[in-house]
Amino acid sequence: MDAWQGVLQGVVEAGVAAGEFETSDSASVAWQILGMIDGLNAQSLVRWDGVNDRGTHLARAVEGMVGAARGSLRQQRSSQG
């Protein structure tokens, strides 16, 4: 878990350095993201009621935590597939 937290913290810090994110505590944000990923994975095993796009829900929450523009963390899908 510590290694995953370190990876996420590095991503958050890179976003802050690039001016894309705003947070004064990248370590805490990284732990929050890791906790959400863990929780969503657990919920998907138990019951998800047909919602198959957990990534979008996670991206929206993280955008709010780091002050990123809405939609900026979601992968853009091409119209070709």
C-alpha cells in the first residue's frame, strides 16, 4: 500500500508542479484516492447495480480534491473505437 500511495503522491505532485492541480497536502490526497479505489473495488465485487464506469466516478471525485477542471481526468475516447 505504501508503494501505491507513493506512486499516487508522485502523480499529484507532478500535477501541482505543472499547474494543473492545487493541493497543499499531496500525501493525504494520495491516501484518499487509494482509499476510494479500494472501496470501489470492494463494492464492485459485492454489488454495483449495473454501473460499469467506476473510473468516471473516481475521476470526478479526484478532480474536486485537486482543483482540476471538470472532465480533465477522464480518458477521452475516440469516436473510432
